[in-house]
Amino acid sequence: MIDADIIWDLDDDPDGNVPHIAEHGVTVEEVEEVLRDPRTRTGKSRRSGRPQAFGFTSSGKHSTVIWDEVCDDPRRSIL
């Protein structure tokens, strides 16, 4: 489970994450379900080196979510 705020790009940003997940038939709500589910496994993408989560939506769809980690409080990154 990801214990963090999830930040989305604007829906109409052609290079944003919302259109990207829509291309894969996934909604914002489904991504957030996967990230917030305590049964979700996390790791690191072998291809990009970015954080990744493997889990299921409430409808049973298996999903892999890869994200960028962003921290607006530099003190948190050293704890």
C-alpha cells in the first residue's frame, strides 16, 4: 500500500498521466485502488528503475502501476 498523496496531471494534458492510463483502459480511480490496497506488492521497475506496484482493482482487474516519486519536503527525504 502506498501511504502518500497521489498527484495527477490535468485530464487534457496530452503528455500527462491521465491520458496515458486511459490508453491502457485504466481509470484514475482504478490506479488509486491499486496504490491504496494493503495487499498490493511494490518494487522497482527493471526497465525504468522507477517505483512500481502490482495489485488488483475492486473489479478484479490486475494492474501494474509505475510512478514518479515526488517530495515537496526535502527534510522527509533524509529520514
